[in-house]
Amino acid sequence: MEKNGADPTLNEQVKSFFLIGFPVHHSASPYIYNRLFAKRAINARYDAMAVKKEDLPQAIRILRKIGCGFNVTSPHKRTVVSYLEEIDRTAGEIGAVNTVVNRNSKLYGYNTDWIGVMKSLERHGIKSHVDSAVVIGAGGAARAVVYALAGMASSIAIVSQTGVSAVELARLAEKWGVKRAEGLKPDAPSLKDYFLKADLIVNASPVGGLEDVDSVPIPPSFLQDRAAVLDLVYNPLKTRLLREAELRGCRTIDGLWVLCYQAVKNLKLWLGIEPSVEELRSYGLEYVKGESQ
């Protein structure tokens, strides 16, 4: 278990917040939150803590003692639930937590990922009905995506490596109100048709991030100009998927919007403040551009 960016001068007066997951070294979150804290003279610090699956219990014990709150990323968004005293209704329905508030050493879980997805889509003109959507991935982030789409999509196809988790999530989607949902494997014969008919495609997998920038989660030939494409990967800002989508005339949405919209909600939960998404995105862009140089 490793902590990145930790300040050795941390003391009891400093409100300490963390990101836990594995890997976390490319996350923009510490930079975004710490820029905000410095700009507003808030006596707080946000650090990334690399936590492998087997180290999660120990990490939770530590955070219960020293942290005011923390974010959760892959692979812990679902497993962290069992370590919390309480989760809110939406997080319970989604079955995944990405934000935790520490109140007197009791941990309360929330899901703000779905808000980030919904607000990002709304900002780019996707506010009401979507006939057909395809979601790539079926983990904690994908659950939040499908939950956000449940109120607007008539049909959702979900793709995962084995298809098992995709089928499970498809069942949940129908429970949430989606008229037709199907879980598929990448080699499913009908998969290409789903993509070609899609109004919205969301990549909720890590494919295309800094570890494999030349990768794309689907064949580019599956992209048609009728579709809007949202990639939750934000580093690089313009992934290969988004570049391929732009070449084919698709409307594209980068994942930094999602990260910043959910961060607005996180800060409201932790500190009772509501910075603008534009301010947080400006810090995120500083980080991503710095990483690419």
C-alpha cells in the first residue's frame, strides 16, 4: 500500500482526503482538489493511495482514523461497500460507492459517478430520450453509467470480457426501468449491429488510458456519425476512441467532464462548498496537459 503525493507536515488541523484504488498514479484528482484547496485557502490535503485488493481492509482501518473522507476507484467500488456503516439509497441501488464521508470514524458511502455522467451528457445536449445505447464495461463505473441512462434510454447493450457481469448489469438495468437491456461478450454475433444502431456509446472500461494509449475498446468500423461517444478515460484527454469517433463525424465527450462534475458533488458532501465545474476542469486540464508534455 503506497501513498502518492503525501505531505509529511500533515497534522490534526489539516482536513485529509484520499483516493484509494490500484493503480492511481495517473489520477488527476489530487492535483484538482489540491489546486482548489490552495486557491481558496482551505486547510485540506488530498492524496492518492495505491491500494491492492488484499490491502483494502488495512486501508479502511487507516482511513477511518485519519481521513475526513475519500474517493474510491477501480477495483474497489463494489467491494468497499461491505466496510461501510451506511450507504445512501442510490449507492445501494447501483451497488457501488465512489465517495465516502467519515463522520466520527463512521463511514458513509455515496455514488456521485452517476451524477457526473448525467451532468456531462446534459451539458452536451443529451438531456432526454436515447433510443439505443451501448456501454463498454460492466464494473463499478459502468453500473453508474447504466443507472444514469436508465431514465432516458429505451435500449442498452452492455459488453464485458466474459459477458457474465454484463448480463448481471443488464438485469439491473431492466429493474431500473430500461425497456430492453442485453449483456454481451465481445465476440457476440449481434454486437456490431448494436453499435451501428446506437445513439450513444460509452466506454466505461480502462482501455485507451495512459497504459495503452494506442488501444481502442471496439473496432473503429463500429462507429457511425449518428452516435455520441463518451469515454470515461480522461488521461489522455482525447483517447484513440474519441479521435476515431471524431473522424467519423460523431459528437464526442471526454471523461474529464465526468470527473469534475462528480468532484463538485464530492466537495459538497465533504466540505459544504460548491465550486463551478469550469473551475475544476481548468485544474484538470492543467494536469492532463502537463502529463502529455
